[in-house]
Amino acid sequence: MELARPFAMSQPAISKHLKVLERAGLISRGRDAQRRPCRIQGRALAEANGWLEGYRQIWEGNFQRLDDLLDELKAKEQKRRRAKR
């Protein structure tokens, strides 16, 4: 319940998310009587972050090229409109 409190999610939904993270190796879960403490697996998280970072750089480059193209098209359209006047 402690994990679900800050989120607009039910405790069962939080549990499902934790199971997915555990299967992915991003967290480990233990047992302490009724509690199930979770630990972040730093190495696995760093590997995932490294993989995502490569894609972030690719997408940033793609979006920058798209921005440049849109700016170029806007400039051409403005020039065409001025020429019509």
C-alpha cells in the first residue's frame, strides 16, 4: 500500500508493474514477514538506460532534421506569398 499511495493506481496495479520490472531484472524483491521489499538493480537499469540513450540520440537527430525541413518549407511558403502580392 505504501508504494501505491503517491500514485493514482490501485495496489494490485502496482503489484503487476513490480512483477514486470522484476521479470525484466530491473528490480529484485525479497521477503520480510508480511513485507516484500524491492531493490533497484543498478547494473540492469544502467544497461537499459544505455540502450535507450542510443535511441534518444537517434530520435533527437530525426526531430531536428524534421524541424529544419519544416522551417525551410515555411520560409518557401512565405516567400511564395510575398511574390504573389
